[in-house]
Amino acid sequence: MSAGRLCVAIAGLMLYAAPASAGYWNYGCKGNIDANVAVMFDRNAFVIMPKEVAKGDISGLAKSEIFAFDADDNNSGLQTVMKFSRGAYPDQKIVLTEKSSKTISEQNGHVGTRDKSTMMSRKLYHYERLGWDNGTLSADLTMDCIEYMLTAP
């Protein structure tokens, strides 16, 4: 078989190969620093925003700004210490240290041949904001969290 025919045969087999299915996993938490500021994070980012914006009211932008931080490790899960930093201002960081956690609900089941789990929890974090002009902000922060997982078939 010539090299050209071999390439065509391989390309043809690749077209008929079954698509690979992957699992899905994500987690996130939301809470409030004070009466006016909401925070939320998932495995990729930590966001600080006016509470009104978190509820869908864009007029909240008149009161404050939105700040976004990238997760230092987006593949480790809800760890006891999580760090986030701003790409444009790498000296500005958020550090969350878990102080306590309470499972609110847990559901496990199947979707076809896949395992599915959803866990809701309430976590207390020590929140530290480092490297900002106005100094270090440190507070305890209660957050409602969810972790969702759907395994590969």
C-alpha cells in the first residue's frame, strides 16, 4: 500500500472513531463581605462585586467596581487553603483558609452509566486580601457552596 493510500485509510478510520466522553466537575461558593459587597468563586476565578450586581441590578456599578482574580490551582478542588491573584496586578492576592464546613445536602445518583453527585455545604473561611493600596483586609466569611461531579461513561 502506498503512503498516500495509507494516510487516506488512517484519516478515514479517524472520522469513524467514536467520540470520547469526558466527565464534568465543578464547584463554587458565594457570600457577602459586608452589606454592600458580594463575593463568589469557582474553580477558575474569584470575583468581588457590588451586591446589587450579584443580584442582577447593573445600577450597583455606580457604587463600586468588579474585581476578578484567577485561581492559582484550578484543578485541586475545595482545599482548606485556596489562593487567587490578579493577572494585571500580580501583587494583589486573595487567600481563603477554611475554618469550618457543614454539609447541607448530598445527592448521589446515575445518569445512564455515569455517576452523578451534588453536594451543598456552608463553609466559614478566613478571607485575606493582600497587596492592595488600602492595606490588608481580613475577615471571616460565610459562604454557600456547591460541588458537582458527573463521571465519564
